[in-house]
Amino acid sequence: MMKKVLAMKFNRDDGRKTTITVDEIREDLTKENILEFMDHVVTSGLLTYDEALITSKDSAQLVTTSVEEIPIN
């Protein structure tokens, strides 16, 4: 089974970075959708991490992994 995850990295006002990961993304997700969402995260000011505000976009990746279930019984 293949699993695809969107990992978005943001810069914070304390000089560190935060990554937001989204599982079960749509197959028709576009670069424009991702950038629009990331812009919303930055401009809304709604999300903080350790009391640090997210200030700008850093990067985004679509990560695909292969998962093989191993029966144990």
C-alpha cells in the first residue's frame, strides 16, 4: 500500500521551524492549493508552536512511502 503525506515547513518568529503534516491528501492537489493554504496559515496568525508565531513559508514536500502490513497472528 502506498501512502502520500504533505509536509509543509514554516519559519517562526523565534528563529526555529515548524512542520505541519497532512495525511490523506486529495489526488488532485495542486501546487497552487498548497501555496494558498500555506499563505493562509502565515497570514491568519491562528497557529502557534511553543508560543511562537508562524511568520513565513519555508518549503513543502509530498512524501510517498510504501507500507507493507505484516500479519502477526
